Amino acid sequence: MKRVEIDPKKRGIGKTVVVVEDNATIRKMIARAFLSDGFKTCGEADNGREGIALAKRIKPDLVTLDLSMPVMNGLEAASELRKLLPKTPIILFTMFSDDVVREAAIAAGINIVIAKTEALSTLLDHAHALIGA
């Protein structure tokens, strides 16, 4: 039987994430980052309503949301997700990360707001801190 070595740098082994982002290029980039970090599942949705439906199905360990999306924005989705998944960490990954947005995000149940100007490695670091991986 062949042993499989697990790369210690891949901290997301066995975890699931839902990425909710209306920009397909950015969404795919975030998904690839999580999958390359060892996450077993990365569900993708392009608006808050689809993200909620997906989260109901796969019960993720983590959710990332964009703020500005059609149909349902990230703050509206976060409030609904918080009711469905009260302990699941939610990250708002957005271009809009001022104090007003941060306060609204906290009120909606979001754990942390990260600016899209940050490196994807920063997003992953915060994700792992939140899920304890």
C-alpha cells in the first residue's frame, strides 16, 4: 500500500468552502486558491441567493462573499447564512472595505472584511484562522 504524504502547507485538507462572487474571473481565482490549498470542495455561486441555496446543500466550513452582487448582495446573504449556519465563518472579500462597510458587515454576521486589494494568501490565512486549520 502506497503512503500519500500530505503537504503541510495545504492547511485546508478535507474542508469545504462556498465562494459567492458575481465576477466569474475573480470567483474562479478564489476557488482555485482554496482548492490548491487542499480544500476538498469549493462551491461557487454568482449571487447571494444562489450562495444560500448552495450552502444549504453542502453545509460548508467557510463562506466568502462579495459585497456588490445582483439579485442579493453580500450583506443580505450574510444575514440569511448566519441564520442557517450560525457557527460557520463568513468572510466579506470586497473592493469596498471602509469603516461603514465593516460596521454593516459585523451587524450582518460577517466575521471579517478583507479588501480585494489584498493577496489571495491573506484571504487564505484569515480563512484558516477562522476555521482553526
